[in-house]
Amino acid sequence: MTLWVTETDPLELRPNATEADVQAVIRAVYKQVLGNQHVMDSQRLSSAESMLRNGEISVRRFVGMVAKSSLYQSLFFYPASPYRFIELNFKHLLGRAPQDQAEISEHVSIYNQQGYEAEIDSYLCSDEYLQNFGENIVPYPCSIKTQVGFKNSNFTRGFALMRGAAASDRDNQAKLISTVAGNLSTTVKPPAVGNGAAYGNTGKRYKITVAANTASARLNKLSKLEYVVGYDQIPQQVRHIQRKGGKILSINEVA
């Protein structure tokens, strides 16, 4: 079985896409932006879907329409605290956790001074979004892999927000308020499975696949290295890999 942090290929809506391709992109956007929330037919953004299908809008624009929809607001804005709303915006739109309190404060200020739509646009129009996803790639969890310029804490905070492929974001309690505000490390906890129960993975072992830096690659005559560690050893091993200049490609449960 594969741990939820395994990297997957980004999903891109390409020119001359088939109807099946468009539907796959639409499903992926709903899944990412709505945090695995099941979308009923009556809740779908039919007009926005048609515009995407007809090439009138890009995937980025479609993502924005979902994030500004009354459905998104009913799930993540009205019932949640401002802090939780913002950390979920980071997760849903940039695929990562907030780095520090300064980022949180910046987005609180954007919302307070410019309003809801400006807060959503601040992610979609950012250089980070455009560099990672461009106009037609569906946002995905970027904190599952090493990111240039980001601290190791972003990786472990990603664990706290992502929680598993079947987990829902309907929990309105902020997950990172103490660790981000205090610049503390985030404890890695087991992700959830489909029924919401904790996945019993703490006694299992995981293989971390790493793209080696140039020196290590010459020394080992390999472009990739693999480390097998226990669940609780993942954060320490990640720090070691990053200090050595390696890039994390995936983390898989050892069968």
C-alpha cells in the first residue's frame, strides 16, 4: 500500500482534450479545492464547467470560480475561524501549509482590507501559483516533495493538513495555529482513512526515494537513493536528506 504522500504526475488540461480528459480535470479540481468533499450534481458549477469545456476559461480560472463559490464558502468560510479558513486556502490553492505567522497575518490583512475575493485571488495570482501550476495544471499537494526555499517544517506541516487521500477538510479546527505562531515543529501524526479512523501505520516502515545531489550521485553511482525508516523517523530522515542537498521524490509504505 502507498502512503498518501507519494508524488503523482500533475494533471494538465491540454489543447484538444477529450471529454474524458475534461471530466478528469473537473473532478480533480473539485477534489483538491473542496478538500475531498463529495459534490452532488445540484452543487456542481455547471456554467463554469461548460466554460472550461468550451475553452473560454483556463483551469486556473475554474479553480478560482470553485474557491469563490457559495459551496466553498459554506464549507470553509462561514463555519470556520479566520485562521482555519486561511490555512485551508493555502492547502487547497497552493498545495502546501503556511510557512510562518507572517504569511498568516498577510492574508488576514488582505481579507480584512480587501474582502473575500481578493483573498482568494492573492493565491491564484501569485508567482508561486503560476510557477507551480500555470494556467492549466490542477493544483496538487506540493508539500509532499522538497521545495526550494522552503523549510523542512513545511513538509511536516503538510502532513498535518493533508491527513490522507480519503480524509475530509470539514473539521473546522485550525491545525497549525500553535506551531506556526510559535515557529515550532509540527508532530507527524497518522493520516486518516475513508471512515475517518486513524490509519495504524506508526509501527510500519517506509521507503524514502531521493534524487541525490551531484556529489552523492558520483559517490554512489546512482541518481536516486532510497532510505527505509520507521514512521517516527521520517521527520529526522527528511532533515538529514535536505542537509545533504537531496530532493525527496516519494515516501512509500514498505510492503
